[in-house]
Amino acid sequence: MDVSNAFLHGDLQEDIYMKWPPGFENTNNNHVLKLNRTLYGLKQAPRAWNARIDSALRRLSFVACQSDRCLYHLINGNFKTYLLIYVDDLIIASNDNNVLNHVKHELQLEFNMKDLGSLHNFLGIKIERNSNGMILSQKTYINRILARFGMADCKPTKTPMETGYSPSATSSPSIIGHKPYRELIGCLMHLMLATRPDIGFAVTFHSRFQSSATEENWTSAKRILRYLRGSIDFGLHFPKDCDVVLTAYADSDWANDTSRKSTSGFLIQIFGAAVSWSSRKQSITALSSTEAEFVALASAVAETVWIIGLLREISIDPGIPIVFEDNQGCIKNIQKWEQKRLKHVDIKYNFVRDFVNNNTIQVKYLSSELQIADIFTKSLCGVKFQKFCNMLGITL
């Protein structure tokens, strides 16, 4: 559903006056116009529109999720209806066609809306359905950024980053201001967050040089485009008819940066599909691999707990999710606190133990060979990279 002129529907909560617009005759220069409704460009307009649509949905008995105020749910026994808002675009999903049609009818009575039918595109993401489930992809967007940076006909590569790549220590002049390095990183970041977790580490690694990127950094960053050129048809697979299983994977690469700070990575899957992932340089300098893993685990647990809350709000019970970790020392310190070894670690990371003790989550060991989150902590060789891409759900 698409709302036409959404920002014109907002109700003002204060008196706002404006000058006469060009083309209107004003016989008295002392006269001004008082706004009755919001206008595009008015700073109050977005909030006023949100309040208006929120009020309309509440009258239809929808409830806004506390975990995500843009997600609404209407649940009556086994019948469930979900509604997601992104500014003036709405997605409605329901297992009750009568409720679905009623909601669309009532909203169209209040707002000028277009019913765009079944969901095929949303925010530049293409949604394709097949017998195995659903695939989310962004081929059009990739083509656009390839053309934007002059790489439409580049030679493809099989990985987004050279294995074990580290920029040379030589001091080279910065290209910032001469080449669109920051623009490239921004474009890739959008793609990585939406449908392509496989470029997660490569993008976040190259984002570390946005203040002083060199020609070497620029060449290496363009390799990500070459990889996208060869995997342009790939998308994120959401399998059909999977059980409600929430699983997380956490990993780190200890002291792999020149600053000797470690890199954290995590992946969270629900219904067999990747829904959240992260690759990030840690803010502290870990004194051991166990400490680095503990910090990475904390990030994964924080996101997992948020997803648990969101699922329960919409009447989906994920049970007790498992967070997989490949560091035995980290797991032992959660199960049996060894104060001498990790007493210096900031208290904010120790909440993991609380969630384990109250059975909110479980932390279990997983072999490094099966640790999918490894793809978010370092650049991998082609065989291992492809293996983890398949496990991520990156497919044609």
C-alpha cells in the first residue's frame, strides 16, 4: 500500500504561520497565512503524519510493538495480521483474507492510498517467490552503483576481498576529495545491510579508512564491486515451511587490526533465514582471544534478546535460543566465572551471564569449521568463503 501525499494528512498541534507563496495576490503586506495542515518541508510534518497513521491503526485495533514502533499487529486467536510502516509505504500480511480486505478498505476511506497488490518490490529490494520459499535481491541497485563508479564492465572476482589483506604501512597521499571513496562505502553499506551479508566484513573493513583513504584502499574497495559484478543475481534466501528456531552465531578475530583491536561478528537466523548480522571493530583492546570472543558474544546476545522480545510481542515463541560460540574458554567463563582472568572486562559485557542463568538464551560450543560468523571477522579464501555464503543463504 502506498499513501499519496502522506505528509499533507498530518494535524498540526501548534499555530504556524507562513508568508504568501509566489503567484498569490497579497493586497496587504501585513497579512500572513495560518496553516491548517502540515506541508512538505515543514519540520513537524513527519511526526504529525506518524501520529495520524498511528491513530488510524489503533482505531482498527492494531497494537504497535514496543520493540519496533513501525510494526503493528492484530491478533485474534489463530488469525494474525501484521502491518509494517516505512514513511508512506505499508506492508500488510495476514492469514485471514477478510481482515486483510477490511483493513485495506478502512485505510483507503481515510487516506488516498494505492493498493499495489502482492509484494514484489519494497525500498529497492526485489522479492521473488518460488516453490522453495522467497529470495530478496537488489540487482537493479547493484547495476546502478556499478555504473556510477565506472565498473559496469569490470572483471568479476570470486571473493570481495583478498585473503588476509592488510594495507601496506607506507604513507601514501590521501585520495579523499579526489575520488568518491566515501560515496562508494555508503552505497556498499546500504547493500550489505539490506540483502548481502556476504560483503559484510569487506565493507566494514574498508569503512575504517574514510578519513584518509589511499589509492591502495580505493583499488581494494573496488574489488567489492568486482565481486558484486560476478554475483549480481545472488540474493538472500528465506526457506519455506521452517520451524520457529532462533539461532545466533558469534565470533571474533583477535587483534587482527593494526591498532590491535579485534573484530566482532555475529549472525542471527530465524525460520532458517538470516535476519540480522554485524561486522565491527571492537572499541576495546582485548588482552586475549577469550576476551575478544566475550565481547563479540555480548553483541550477539544483545541483538538476540531484542529479537526474542519482538517475536513474543507478535505471538511467536522462539523458545530458548542457542548462541553458538567456538571458544571454549569464553563458554567456561560464562558457566563458571573466573574472576582473575576477566575481572578487568567492562561490566557491560557481563550481562550475557544473566541471560544464561535466567534461561533466556543458551550458549553452546560449535566447531570453527561450522562457525558461520567467521565470515564477518576476516577475509576468507574462496572455498571457505563460498561454504559460509551457502550457509548464510546467499543463493541464485
